[in-house]
Amino acid sequence: MKVAAPSDEVLVALLRAGDATALEPLMDRFGGRMFRVAHGITRSTADAEEVVQDVFVSLMHKATRFEGRAALGTWIYRITVNAALNKRRGKRAKLEVLIEDHLPTFKEDGHREGDRAFLLADWSDLPDETLLSREGRETIRAAIDRLPVPYRTVLLLRDVEELSNEEVATALGETVASVKSRLHRARMALREMLSVTYMAAAR
């Protein structure tokens, strides 16, 4: 008979008591998500692995700070994001672009700038097999990697990890309005980069 996994409440209680037996079920439950977020921010497998290890070590020490206002997972996301940002801080971001470089621009009359063929292009209409192919996934991942960290982080938490706007705001320590605004700009920039890529490939 399979033993039921301990609840989040039980795991928090174990952490607060300094019981390291909580770490294994926490790793099973959250380890994969933590790695994805850490890797998305640091863009380094080695750094992401170090972040995950550091977070699990710090959970024991920070458990008393968890007040239960947010879900355990959201709290862990916040610690992971902060650890990943700290790990990345000071490293040169050679591939990143300014978000403004990939946002659409508009003429004074309100019409969008750009070649008409490009304006009519819509990568979201591409067949699923194209977007979900290995090459398609790598193209999307490369485009996300080029976003500035604040925008990439919001996009990862909201669209990849599927957190709600409220959970993302809690994880980042920001307002929901700020999250929505940054997410909108991140999605627009990602759409621009993918449109350019697929239009170039089609020519």
C-alpha cells in the first residue's frame, strides 16, 4: 500500500522543527519546478543546480519566516527566484536585448510600422507540430532567453510554471498591476522575435 505524501503543512512543521526528513519530499514535489525557474533566470545548468541546492539548505533556516499567507510552493518560488537572481548578478548578459528593441512601433496615425508581409505574419497560426518540434521548442527557448531578466522571470512563472498573477506577484514581491504590465510587454516582445524568426525561415 502506497503511503500518502505528507501535506505542505506537515512539511513546514518538520522544517520549523529542524527535521531534515522534510527535504526529500520537498525535492520530489518542488525540485523540478525550482530547477526550471533557476535555469530560466541563470541560463546555466551548473548555476541552476547550485541554486536548487542552496535553496534547499536555506529552507531549513528560513522556515520560521514562512507565515502561511501564501502557498508553500509560492514561498519556495520566491526564495528560488531571489537565489537565482543573486547567482546571476554581476555576470555579463551577452544575449539579452532591451525590451524596447522587440516591441512593435506605431506611426502617428496609429498604424503599425513595418513590412506588410511581416505585419500580417502570425507565428501562433503555425501548425502545432512546428511549434512543438524540437527545433520549434529550441527557437522559443532561445527567444525567451534573450528577454531581459525581469521580463523573462515573469514570463517563466506565469506562462511556463502557470502561476496566477497573484502568485507571481507574491513570488516576486511586486504588485499584480506590475506583473500584468511586464507580462504583457514580455509576451509582445516574444511574439515579435518569433515572428521575425519564422518570417525569415519562410523566405
